[in-house]
Amino acid sequence: MSTVDDTRPRRPRTPGWLLPDEQEHALHSCPFCGEEAPAGSAFCPRDGSALSATLVPAGGRSLTVLFTDIEDSVRLNERLGDAFWAQLVDEHNRLIRTAIDRYAGFEVKSTGDGFLVAFAEALDAVLCAISVQRDVSMRASRRSDWPVRVRIGMHTGDVMLRWGGDILGRTVNVAERILGKSLGEEIWLSARVHEEVAALVPEDRWVDRGMRRLRGLPGREHLYQLEWTDDTRFTPFTLP
């Protein structure tokens, strides 16, 4: 398990599975005007627009995008004051980043009171989510002054990679909106993620949340909630 020095700015290193292949790096063009850019350039040579490339992970698989968020963070900040709140956020960040590292996630960015993370495997994303909830719950059981509750939402699909490591696209938007449906200590996910891991999870751990509207998106998405447990002896599923 790696430890993270949270006192220094964290600039994520883009892993190999998140990058387009070398040919795509060598020849890419502006998605707006079509101007071909020099290899390794992050901006259009004509108008300065940021370049992007479609993410194609190794093996042609989609990525699983996971969002975390501290429930009622603004209210907690107001109640606790800036100094103590900053200490809690730093401690929270260390817990989350430990779980991300443990399950081979890529920290795309911090959202202030949460994280946007990408995974090559949906199973790793689910394991990370369970680890986060267990670790946060365990911290709360040991400290009477630990009010942090974390919400988690995730979705699987194709995304766009912005040169420098950021990601965007409908998959990211859906994952963020799924997060918005969850409450503290909950893990919500899309039918796409459920399909990837359902066979490995006991049926009684799933709560079918049905077809839900997601703010700003057309249609409805079939959502599920994964019931985790704070009993560290419990194994949610057996890996093959």
C-alpha cells in the first residue's frame, strides 16, 4: 500500500491504459477546424483550441468513471470552521487516495470535497468504492469528531481524454449525475457497471433503484445501489 504526501500539490501521472496509442499521438488534428497539430502538442496551431482524443483503453474496453463527494460539505464547513474543516478534508483525501492506489485507479482530479477517478476495470472501481466506505466508516467509529460521510456514483462507457489528463464526455456526466442521487455512505451505479460485476456479487447486496431521470440528460438510466458492510471480515465477492 502506498502512502501519499498530501502536503504537496498532486499532479496525476497519466497511466498507459488511459492514453491513445503512439500513432494517434503522432498524428492528431483539431476537432474544431481540422488543422493537424505537431506531435505532442496540446493546442491547435491555428486558433489555440485545446486538443482532445478519443480514449481507447487496452483491449478496446470502456472505462469506469467514479465520483466521490462529501455529503453536505458546505454545511459542515460552516459548522466546523475553516481550520478544522481543512484538517478533515486533508485526512479524507488521504483515505480516498489510499483506496484509489490500492485498486489501480487514476485520479483525474480533486473536486474540492471529492474526486473524479477512472478505472480500466469496473470490478476495481467497485472494490475501490467499498474500500472507501469501509475506511471512512472505520474512521468515524474511532473518532467522535469525524462527521464525514461520503457519497459515490459511477458509470462505464467511452470518454474523451484532454491532453494533460483530464477527461470529459457523456460517461463523465452520467457518473456525476448518479452521484447526485446517492446519500452519504451509499454507492450508486449504472446498469452498465452492474452488468460487469453482478455475477460476482451476492444478489442480496443489490438494491434495484429502477429507471431514474438524471438532471440535464435525456431519457432515464437504470440505477442500482450496492449495499456494502462495515464488517471488515465480510468479503463482498470472491475473485475468480
